[in-house]
Amino acid sequence: MNRILSLIICAFLITSCGKKREGEEKTGILSHLVSISDNENNGIQEILDFYGGRAEYSIGASASTSDGTKKYFEIEMSQSDAIDKRLDKAYLPSSNIAYRFYKNLKAEKKNYDEIKVVLISKENKKQEFDFPISLLEKAEKRIKVAEKTVNLLKEKQFDELKNMLNNELVPFDKDELISRLKEVEPQFGNILEFRLFGFKITEIKDKELMHISAAIIRDKQNNEFSVDIDFNSEKYELYQLQYKL
């Protein structure tokens, strides 16, 4: 567990956003039969700009005896090299797809109970994920903790960053972590952009932790970055902060 909270510096090549290739299809035949709003279309386009590949979408409702009828927007992604490279951690692209679509919605949010994401690999293996609108709404607020962390790194406000660290769940040395950050930050260059890769909610010691995975885009050398935070808290606290090159 101590290694989870350590600052990891190791060789890593960040997978860049998938670029659209010639002949790439935005939607399937069935998708053309579905009328969607400009905001929903913008969400689909943002996903394609990030991952490339093929996107098909549908709107429907599912019924169960316990939950009643749930309205959903489903996005099916295939033929994406960027997604295929991360299928060992499929929660990352699936949550990222749901979140990028969700954050483009405005009044449309009330039309759905959940966003469904289907990932199809090159071997035609299918993985399905459901993201309730209520979860995505909370995730949007908590992702701001990661964004603030990157902004503090950008402004080199290490003392304020240290105040955000919480080592009560798993002990680690705050001073050592900050010292190592100060040491490696100049090697990477100036921060240009925070780029979300996805998130996962897990329960540890009676807490729901949100693991946020992202990239920090820089003018010298990009690095992958992740934090763990309390999903149900409104505090700006970090239970873990990791770097990878």
C-alpha cells in the first residue's frame, strides 16, 4: 500500500488522443435514425476527436422490477487503437467516454438516467459499462480536485499542495513527496494542459475513493498523473499522488 502513495518516476509513453483517420466513420446506420441535439452531437464528436475509431449511439429505456424504467443514452465504440491499448483497464476509456459526453449536455441531462458505454475490441470482444447521471454529476465536481492539483503544480505552489495531502488512510511522508516533486518538476517543463483519461470508484477502509487518471501535457516532456480522493467529500484532499513519465 505504501507504494500506492509514492511518487513513481518511470519510463512511460503517453497514448495521445486518437486522431481521425481517412475513411473513419462517425456513426453507424442505426445512429442516423436517432435524432440528437447539438450538445449531444458535440459530445460524440469530442469522443471521436479524442479516441478516433467508430462511434454508434442509441437512445432507449430499460426496465427492472427493482429500479423501474431507466432512460439511457448508449455509445458504442469500436475500431479505435487508442481504446484497444487501454482495454486492460477498460474502466478508464469507458468512464472517460461517459464523462466527455455528459459534460457537453445541458438541459439534455434530465432526459437520461444513465450513460451506457460499449467497448468493442479488434477481436470483437465486447465490454459494457453503465454510468448513472448522478454519479457523473458528482464526478464532475470531484475532478476539480485533480484540476486544482495540476494548477498548483503549474504555479509551483508546493506549500499549498502539501496542505492538500492526507496521509491518514495510508501513511506516507508528505515532506518527502513534496521534495521529490520539486526535484523532478523542472525536468518536465511548463504545464500546458490537464487531459483526463478516466476514473474509477473503489471502496477502501469504509471510504469510497475516486481514482482519477490523467496526463499533464507540457512543453518539454509529458507525464501521466493520477490522484486518489474521497468521492463523497467536498474537501480538496489527496490520499495519493502519482507521476509516470
